[in-house]
Amino acid sequence: MATLLLDHLRSVFTGPAINDLARITGEDIAHTQKAIDGLLPAITAGVINQIATSEGATKLNSLLTTTSFSTDPSVNQLVGQDEHRQKAAASGNRLLQQLFTDRVERLPEVIASHSGINTSSASTITGLVMSVLMGFLHRELTTQNLTGSQLASMLRGDSESVRSAIPAALLPLLGWFIGGDTTRLATPLRTETVSQPIRNDQAAGTPWWRWLLYLLPMLLLFLLLRNCGKGDNKATTTTDTTTTAPVNNGAGAAVTADTVASDLDGNGPDSVSLNKPEVRVGVDLPGGRQLNVAENSFNYSLARFLAAKNGKTPKVFTFDNLTFDTNSARITDKARTNVDDLIQIMQAYPTLAIRIEGNTDSTGDDAINDPLSGERAEAVKEALIKGGISADRIATRERGDSKPVASNATPDGREKNRRIDVIVTKM
């Protein structure tokens, strides 16, 4: 779900801006990106949390109406002019101190620990984000002639989406700052515990021999169908294994044969599509964790498959709701939450090993498309590693346009073919 505040911050802190910030602060680009990914929703959620009390709402409104704000800084001003950057960062940190007063210095420390950048750099970036956010709120307040209650209503409308954008690993560390229950989203969820079903073949009041009479015809039909389909299965396997592609990095033994997506599709016919309304549910994981995921999505289906414990591998799942910047291997901010959910699943199942396969459609130049599919698979792997998953549990493969799942003759078909598949190779 789009949010007014986060969308504005992301329009300022773009990929090129983050690269420049990393260069200016002397930090690794990936670590700086991780810091920004956490800071944008965290600071926004903290500001929104101020309206939970009348005292906080009054203080926020007072700061926005009495502070002298300049126009929104450009990317060049933020990272290209040292004096302007220092002034904006100092102003933002001062506003942060005035608004929160207590323990606010902890925020850069938490972000530094989470992302791997040093505390000084985290403090600078924190101040910049706060400066841009408050400047935007001041502009909205004045140009829209909002009252204090109207401002609070606007912020309250963004609350759920902003909190859900905070990386899962960072959320438990921010309770003092953003308020509320940081062990899960504030919105009540329909909880679905995914556990292996328990069979009860002898229901109370039903003699066992009646069950046998019911099951015998079904068993005979099953055996008949299985024998009829053996020849077809062999032909499919033989055809599919005539072409193989290199597998990078491990995650168990090397794979010499391709998986057949149509036979091993883990998402199933009810998987999430752009045309279906998204229903979010709570899914319990081993160890007491809970995910808030879209029903029938990739992470939902994967969690159910792993909980059943009796599934066959390899098993193919299409990573829906995973998007990248155009012609880039950079995962979009909107998709980061879905990657974080996969990290939690892999942490909950420490023996799980996967292979990530990048796929494209057949349009454009193969010399560009094929390497990009591999780079995107590697980008997902790198995100998992940064989330604490061991590299030897993750393999990657560049598929290009060799494994279409739909016709490339239509826009919808091409969109389906541009995808990331995650194959469970070991449970």
C-alpha cells in the first residue's frame, strides 16, 4: 500500500542518492542502503506515534508551525554540498531531540548496529531523513491549510502501512520509539497455524469396516491412474533434462537436471495475482515467530510446504510480489518486506536450502536480459546473506528466457515470465 510520507521520502532518497551518501560518508553502499531502508519507515512511524497522545500531537503541530523550513532539499544539495548537508543533518537531529526528548540518541545506534555503518554516519543520515520528513509535513500543513486534527488524521491513515514497511529484524528494537506492539503488526490478523495435519481414520461412532468400504474404490482408481500416467512422466523428465544450465554456489549437491515448474509448482492455482484483492494472514513459524503475509503468496505457500514436513524436493515456488527497479538488479523498497519474510522462514528452518533462479521474457537483447536475470537472482541471495542466512544454503541460476510459464505474445504473459523462482532443494 502506498503512503504519502514514505513515497515522498523514497523520491528523495533514491538509489543514486544513496550511492552518493555512501561515498560521502565512506560507508559500503549495501550497508547504507540497509540503513536507509530501516530509517525511512522507522522515523516516519516514530513521528506518527506522536499523535497517539494529545501532548505529542500538540508538540508536533507546534514544531511544524513555528520552525523555519526551507524548500525541500534536492539530491545534489543533500550529498553534493557539504555545508548544506551538515546544516540539514543538524537541523533534523535537533527536531528529533525536540520532538522525542528522551533517549533519542539511541536511534542512530540501533540503525548502525542493524545496518553495519558507523554511528556517526547513522546520525548524519538520521538527521537528513528527519529534516526532509518534517519539511514535507510543514509544506503539507501550510499549503493544504490543515488543522491539527486534520494533520493527525492524515498521519493516522499512513500508520499501518508505514509500520509494516519496517524490516522485521529492526522492528523489535524500536518499541521505545514507535510505540505499540513491535512483535507483530498492530492490525489484528487472522492467525493460521501451519502444522502437519493429524489423521483420525476411526471417527467416533463409525465402524472401521465402513471406512474400508468407502476407501477401496478410491484406492483402485488411484492405482489405475498412477499406472496410466507413468509413461507420460518419463517422457517429460527425459525431454526436460536434455538442457541444463550452470548452478552457482552450492546449497547442497550440484543439480544436473532442471526442475519442471509445471509439475512442481508450489504456489498452486490460488497464488496471489495482481487482479485479486490481497488478504493478509498471520502464519506461525517454529520458535514462536509469526509472519504477516498475503494469503496464497510465495511466503505463505512456502511456510505451509515446510510445516507439512512430508513434501518432496525439489519444489518450485515463484517469488511473487518481488520487484526490481527498471533494467536493474536493485530490489525495490516495496518488495523488501517480502524478502525479510523469507529470511525469517529460513531462520526458522535452519536446514532449509534453496536455489534462486532468474527468468526473463523473450523480448529485447539476450546479451542484456540473460545476465540481468542472473544478477537479480544474485541480488536476492545477497539480501538473504545480509539478513544472516549462510551463503552455503543458497544457490543461484541464470535462466534467461529458457523457462517461460506463459506466452510471450501478450503483456500479461511477458510479465509472468519475468520472475524469480525459488526452488527448495533440501528441507
